[in-house]
Amino acid sequence: MMVFRVATYNVHKCKGMDWRVSPARIADVIGCLESEILATQEILLSQAGEISKRLGTPFIFGTARQHAGEPYGNAIFTKLPFVSHQNHDLTISGREQRQCLRVSLLLPEGRTVHFFALHLGTSFTERRKQARQLLSSDILACAQFQTHRIVVGDFNEWTRGLASQLLSQHMESADIVMHLKRGTTYPGILPFLHLDHIYYDRDFELRDMHLYRTKLSLLASDHLPLVATFAV
């Protein structure tokens, strides 16, 4: 039996609740998570680079768009060897550019995990279209990646919308009420919405899940890291 930990964290461009931009502070939070695989949303390429250097952890970047003259999107941090990775465009016409980053990684003993990190749109109609894109043969239903999948991110879906419905039909949904004893994760200081989600295939067993809530994490971003421990 092998155990590993994953996390998802919207870092809000490293801008904290005090409006101070500090990749170093975000790195301090991440360093306490002890996760083998971490997905971050709302991050600039330069910020991911600084965090990577501070932690000594490589990263793979998925560009959604340009912001302030540099790439902006999702980043996956991991020391696990990667087999391949791919950036999938989830942009809906007339809406902010969005993407899903897939990284296939080798776990100890040669097992593989296909890890998908994403940040969906804020519009109800937009998310419905993005949900169908996610479950298409280009992304999650691709014959090469139909098992050993974990999907994490900020879904911007606080009700049981189409993305939640479709993913729950094909994968297991990490039940935050069971593990966190609450049904909300955002904002970190006083949660009243459930935006951060983790889905996984039955190849994995979810052992534990928690929100990393400390004085530092409450200040570093408007989201808190959502951390899950899996066994395979």
C-alpha cells in the first residue's frame, strides 16, 4: 500500500488579505502542506518560478492568458518524475481565457497518476460548456487517460452545476462534509461557498482531506489549500 498527498490552492496572484503581493509567503504556506503534488490557480509564471526556487520543487506551468505582460494560469509543483504533460484550452468565446493542465507522473513503485489542474469560469453558462469539454475524448475521456486520474482546482461552482454532475458520474467526488465537517471552503476567513473540488478514480482510496487553516494561510490568499491523502 502506497500513500501520497495532493493539494489544490488558489493563490490569488500571491496577493494576500492585506493586499501585499508575496510569493515568499505563499511558498511558506505550501512548504507546510507536505504534498507530493500541488496544483495552484491564479498564478503568474514569475511567481511560480520564485516559489519553485524557494521550495526546491520543480513545476510545470499551464498558460491561460497574459497578465501584466507575462503568462498567467495554473502551475503544478511536484518532485515526482513526469512522463508527459499537456495544456487544454477551456476558453469560451467572450469570456476570460481558461485552461486545464494535465501532468502524468510516476509514483513510487512505477505507478502512474494522471493529474489534472483547472480553474473554471465564473458564468453558469460558461461552466456548462467547459464541463462538456472536460468530459470529451480530448481531455478526461481520452482513451490514454481513462484511469488513474485525479482532477483538482477552483471550479467556481458553489451549487451542484453541470461540472459537478458530470464529473460525479464518471469519478468519485471527495466529500468535504464527511472530511471537513462543513460544506464550504471559500473565502478562507469566513467560508460560505464551495469552490475548491477534488475528483478521483477508484484506482485510488481517499484516506483523509482537510483545509490547511493557519494564521499565515488565512493571510496569504483569499483561498485556503485543500489537501487530500490517497492510498493506492
